[in-house]
Amino acid sequence: MISFVMNSSCMFSRYFAVPMIMKSFLTRIIFLTLLFSLVVALSGTALYTATLDRTKSEMPGLVYGVNAAIILVFSLASFCIYLNLIPKIRHSLFYCLLSFFALPVLTALFLFTTPLLSEEIFLCMVTCIPFFCMLAYQFFRFKKMLAQ
């Protein structure tokens, strides 16, 4: 009985024994993507709302909150990046690409096909493009780090 527990714990540690540096690097990827996306998307939203007629809008600041919430949802969806702690996923280009982009892309498709958000296509692009550009940059940076 004890040997079974020891063997199962060794098997568990074999698949998930990853240096702390990998976990902190993946956390940094999510955090930097979130910060960059927030700054660029909210700046783009500020430029966009400056061109609008303020007398038509009842709540002009609501757009900032919606953009920040959408980027937060994208960041939460990108927690699948931690699947790269598993060596089989980390060393396969296809699985690694899926772990980075599958859930955020599905979230974007779901959010921006809703009738309320699909009317403002420019604001959707201002929200999506910075996030996915930064995530793609971080993906290539991650793969470069693994190649070393």
C-alpha cells in the first residue's frame, strides 16, 4: 500500500516537476499581456470617445468599464497557459499554440457575436487586437526561451 502511494506520487511529480522559474514566467506572460492590453485599449477607447458627440451618450464612461472587463475576461481565459507546465504540451507546437490561444479566441468569438457588442466593431477591434498581438509576442518569446 505504501509503495503504491510512493509510486503514484513519483509519477505525479514526474509530470509536474517544473522549476519555479517556468511558473513565474507564465504568470508574467499573463500579467504583462493584461497590462499592455489595458493601456492600449483604454487609450484607443479614449481617442474614439473623444470624436463622439457627448450629448447623445447617457453614460460616456461605461465604455471604459466594458473594455476593461472584456480584457479581464480574456486574461482569465488565458490561464490555460499553465497547461504548458506539462512537458507533453510544452514541447508540442500545436498543443502549446492551443494552450495559448484556444480559449481566448473562443471567448472573443462568443463575446463579439452578441448583438450588443457586434454593433461597435471598432471598439471590439480596439479591445481584441492589442491583447492578441501581445499574446502572440509572448508566445514566440516563450517558444524562444524553450529552444535555449
